[in-house]
Amino acid sequence: MGNKGFTDTNANVETPNDVTFAEKPLKERLIKTNRVDINVLKSKLREKENIAFKKNLLVLISCLAFIAVAGVYATQL
């Protein structure tokens, strides 16, 4: 087996010479970033926290009422 050399394994790759400009999209889109008001975010968070607090308070009051009723029932036996 003979070694043909480095020049025989070299592949020629041609690039097109007629590409002088990049293609642009048909419509130019201007990207606008919408600003977020921190007060709106805070108010939404407060609403969610108030709803969660009311649910937790309702569960706590229900548990305390159940314990009170069970205590009254147990003392009458």
C-alpha cells in the first residue's frame, strides 16, 4: 500500500460568489418591550395572598369549633 499524500485527500469546496447581501424578511418587525408596573404585580399578589389567608382562617376556625363541640360533648357524658 502506498501513501498518496496529503494533496490527494484534500476536498475542494466552492462557495457561491454571487451572495453579496443578506436576505431580509418582507416585514420589518420592531420589537417593543412592554414595561411591567410593579404596583400591578404587587396588587395581584396581595389578592392571591388574601384569598389564601381567608381559606386558612376558615379551616382554623372550623377546627377550633370542632374541638370545642367535641369538648362540650365529652364533658356531658
